[in-house]
Amino acid sequence: MRTDDKIKISKIEKYYNLTSKALAIVKKSIVKGKEIQAHEIIQMVECYLYDAKHFEKKGNYVNSFACLNYAHGWLDAGARLKIFDVKDNQLFTV
């Protein structure tokens, strides 16, 4: 078995923190008139972050990491669709 095909807890923590930081930013950056879409995205992100912690606690790091990727993907979609007015190209695909 290869040793580089495992997801380390440090990677999960890194991306959990990164996505949580991005979530905090978008909550303050909702474009006027896009509140309904923004809240739907925020709810999805919060659910995926919750699921990521759930899987992490069970030792299922693959699913935890997958949830983090989905969560951040929702944030990036909101940024690209101009639902969130964000400029940070380190946290978002803008």
C-alpha cells in the first residue's frame, strides 16, 4: 500500500479552517438582491462543514475531506455567480 494515498488529519484541519474563514467572509459580502440565493448557499456550506466534522470524528477522513471540497465549491460558485462580493483570490475562484 502506498503511503501517499491517505488523507492526513492536518490536511482536513487546514481545509476546514480555510473554508470556515471563507464562509465568514461571504456572510458579510452578500450582494443586495441576492439574499435568498446567498442564504441557500450558506446553509449548504454549513451542512457540509457539519458533515465534515461528523466524518472526521468517525475516522472517515476521505468523506470528511470530500465534504470540505463540496463546501468550498459552493462558496466558489456563489463568488463566480456574483452572489457574494469577494475579491480574495486566495480563498475564492474569482
